[in-house]
Amino acid sequence: MSPIVLEFDSTRRWLVARASGSLGIDDVVTFLMTARATPETQHVPLLFDARGCLTSMTMADVEAAAAVVHQAVRRRGLRAHVALVADDEALYAWGLAYEERCSQVGVRVIRCFRDLESAEAWLKIMATARHFGHG
């Protein structure tokens, strides 16, 4: 069973992923390849809540995860914004490295946060701004 559960928050119109236990690179790659993989979900903002999680991922795994994102963007275009929340020091550092590597390959819609409130506030702003003027 995957340590990542994905649900749709109909109030905010976001996808919310909740991770538990220990996240490994296989869990992350599988999630990246399947979450928001349809045209209906591609443009839905995503809050990835990994509070309380640990990780076995290393900095070397950042490249594998970023490669999956880069490939998805090349095939189907940019997805909506993603806010990652990690309160474990190692997972937070990994998330920052992932954010930076994705930015280097042209995907600048991912941000990593230590607390849920900051992540939610940023995602709300980005989701609102994304639709501004598309009335």
C-alpha cells in the first residue's frame, strides 16, 4: 500500500496528497507519474502534505524525481502549482533540492514549505492568480 493518499478538496478545488510513514524514491516516482496524469486533473493545484514523514531518499534521488516532472511537462505541458509541506529536516532539505532542480529544467511551479499554513496561503495565491484575467 502506498504511503501517499490523494483526495480532491471540493471546497478549495485542490488535490490534497497526504503522505505517511517513510517516503522512498519509488513512492515519489509512482506518485509523480500517476497524480494529475489526466487532462482533467493536470491543471488542478496540489497540496502535498508530508508532515510527520521521514525519508530514505538521498540528494541523488532528486534527479530521478525531477526527470519524471520534466518528461511529463514535455509530453503534456505544465501542470498547476504544487506546495510541498515537510517538517522533517531531511525531507525538507530534499524538497528544497527538488524544487531547485525542477526550476532548473523550467518547472517553476513547485515550492517547499515547513508548515501547512504557509503552503496553503501560497497555493491559494498562486491558484487565484493563475485564473486572473481568464474571465
